[in-house]
Amino acid sequence: MSNTLYVVGTPIGNLSDMSPRAVETLSSVDFIAAEDTRVTLKLLNHFNIKKPMVSYYEHNKRERGEIICARILSGEDCAIVTDAGMPCISDPGEDLIKLCDEKGIKTVVVPGPSAVVSALAVSGLDTGRFCFEGFLSVNKKSRKEHLESLKNEKRTMIFYEAPHKLSGTLKDLYSFFGERKLTIVREITKIHEETIRTTTKFASEQLSDGKMKGEIVLILEGKKDEENEEYTLEQAVMLAKRLVENGSRLSDASKEIASQTGFKKNEIYKELV
């Protein structure tokens, strides 16, 4: 090994999922770039690995990225890890890979567990084609634009979500996509691992009470070619309400949803007021 950045996947819960190659790589590099050095230290101690670490996360990635690359170019090898799973997936490690590319630094991947693929595998939904959408924005405008862009997506969609934001997301998925199959996978490979195969309607009405805890992956069924575009008035009003909650005026929301559902603007407006 020389002048190389190793992208090393680590367990997302069960330490037994750590591969022998990952252990060997972390034991052989000169230093490790970690999202949270405290979390990674527990992993290293478990496998009796003694290596210096540098923190590399969202708020210091520009400064530390340059430092890491300078050390690699001077002849050292580095391994980048995240707190759990594959680095660079919804992770600032993505920027380090780009920086290494710009500087001509070799990058090698050491595959490991991934919550995205693991959740998809047990979802019970189509796995032939899928798209990973990461975390939805907390900004109402950006969130709305993101969800609107996916309304006609035919591939299975995968989202990450934090437990304290799950309630709003489940309601949004039903509001924007109507009733579709939805699988909720939480705490993958951990003691309380759970897979819930349900629908957007049931989830928004029965599972959005804020009681679900842990790391959560949502797998949403894509739009079917034969999908019936007929809506009930209740569903149309719900869609309009979500637009109003995101900042639209009552009349504008009524007009937009009327064009989408086939109901008259006045019918929807009357229910809103």
C-alpha cells in the first residue's frame, strides 16, 4: 500500500459483519479519517487495532480534506470510515473522493454493509431498478420540490429518515404519492431490528405517532404503468392541505390539485375553508 485512500465499509450494528479485509486494511494504513473518532475508537478497540485518527465530518471537511490529501501525497495511506455502513453515501466522504480525484490520488474501496441495499433486500418491493433519495430536506420548499419531482418515478424509492422527523415524512408520502406499498426497516442488524411492510395510508394514519425509534430506512413503491389516477375528494383535499401547509394560498392549492385529480377547484376550496 502506498499513497492510497481506502474507503472502508464498517458494520451498521452487528460487529460480526466486519469483514477480514476491512480489519486488515484498518490495521495496515498509516491513519484513519473518521466521522466521529469516539465511535470509531470503539470499533478499533474491539478488533485490537491501534491507529491514529483524524476527524472528518460535514463541518470541517474542506480544511481536513486538504490535510488528509497532503498526508497521502507525502507517502502515507489513509482509510476513511463513517460511523456505520459505507462512507460517501449520504456522507461528507463524497467530497474527499472528489478531492482525491482532482489531486490524482488513488482510491480503493473495501466493501461493507449498506443500509440502503440491506433494507431494499428485505422490503418485498421491486429490486430490479431503484433510486436512493437520501434524507428529505427540512426546508418546506425544497422538500416539496423533491417530492414533486418523484411523483412519476417508476423505480422503487429509498429514503433515510430520523425518528423525530418520521411522522411528518409518513404523512407527506401519503399526501404526495397517494396509497402505495411502503416498507419501513429500522435498526438493521441490531437487537431490535424490525421490518414493517405496509402502505403509505396505514403508515400515515397509524404509525406517525412519534413512538418509532432507531435508524430508519423507508422503501416506497414506484408508480405503476397501470396505476389508477382516480382520487377521492378526501384525498384531493388532503393533497391541497399539504400544499397550504407548505406555503401555498388556498386558491392556488385548490387550482393545482384540481388539475391533478379531476375535481373542480371550487369543490376542493370549499372543503379547505
